[in-house]
Amino acid sequence: MKETKKGLTIIYTGNGKGKTTAAIGLAVRAFGQGLKVGIFQFIKSPERDYGEKKTLEKLGIEIIQLGIGFTWTKTAEEHRQALNRAWELVKEKTMSGSYDLIVLDELNNALAITDFPIDDVLPLKEVIQLLQQRPKALHVVITGRNAKPELINQADLVSEIQEVKHYYNEGIPAVKGIEY
């Protein structure tokens, strides 16, 4: 009889830099071990030029940017529509049985939006249900600040990345190759 392994739920959260970087590193490691990996970014827009997307595509790792950027860059309704499209695709991809590991990058950020209502387009209760009902061996990595306690309770591993010092505070803007 074939042993069925339990998929892990891993969360990288906190106000420090490196949550997506940690998830990408884990995804590359998994891919190197022959796992089928999908990365779905809830906030980042395909209109921007991100280094991780270029690299992951060269490696053959699926990465889909589903967002439209920061919440202040578009209207609330545009963001709500993008989040709804992202959530519908992620549910389908998660339940497809096509992956061994998926990364839900910036999902915590999306769930923490308070500038406009999101619970009807990205319901926390559905996120929890998806984690509970996903294929048994599927690993799920969730990134972003302000992880909801309900998600933390579902997780097998939670790493909180804290800022100690950041060059933004010295007036240095986003650095190509470091932030994007």
C-alpha cells in the first residue's frame, strides 16, 4: 500500500522583508526535488517587471501574478474584481490535483485589506475550507503581513519575519534585484 503523506501548511508573516523570498526559495527547493509547483501572487501585477517571475519561468516553475498592484493604485472595485478572479483561479488550481506545492503569495496582505470590503470576494472562511479540503498531500505556503489568527491555527509552521532595520527608513527606495 502506498503511503500518503500529509501536505503541510506553511505561513511566512511579519513586518520584515523576506516573506516572498523565503517562499520562492522553498518553491525552488521543492521543484529541484521533482515536485510540481505553482505560485499565485495576489497583489503583484503582471504589468510590473519582477525578477522572480523571470527566473521562475526560465526554470519552468509556474508563477501567475493575479493582482493589480497596491491598493492605492486602482479603484476599490478594480481591486475587488481582481481579488475575486484570483480567488476563483486559486480554488480551481488548488483542488486540481496537479500540484505538490502551491504558494499563495501575499494572500495575508489581501485578507488584511480594510480600505474596502473583501469578504464577499475573498472570504476567510472559504480560505480555511480550502486548506481543510485540499488534496491530502498538497503543501500550501502562504505569505504576507498580518496573518489572520484563523490561518495561523490551521498552519503546521509559522515563521514571523520581523524588521530590525530597513534602508527604506533612510530614504532608499525599492532596489532592483532586491525588492523586485
